[in-house]
Amino acid sequence: MDANVHANDPREHVNEEPRNDLMDLMNGFGGMALFMTLIFAIMVIIKFVISG
């Protein structure tokens, strides 16, 4: 019994939404670095405010 009757031929697949993987990687890396830098700066400011 063939369970997967509606299997598509992978050779027929068309990439409907092409992605730029390198730009996605750079945006993710840059965004995370910016986020961590922002958190670091906020923590330094909080430290100076608390220490008086």
C-alpha cells in the first residue's frame, strides 16, 4: 500500500520566494550585536546610578 499518493517530484519544485542567506545572516548577527550592546550600555548606566 503506497501511503504517500500525492508525492510531488522534487525536480518540479520552483523556489517561489528566493532568500538571500548571507544578508539574513548579517542582519541577524548585526541585530543581535546591537541588542547586546544596548543591554550592556543600559546595565552600565544602571550600575553608575545605583553606585551613586
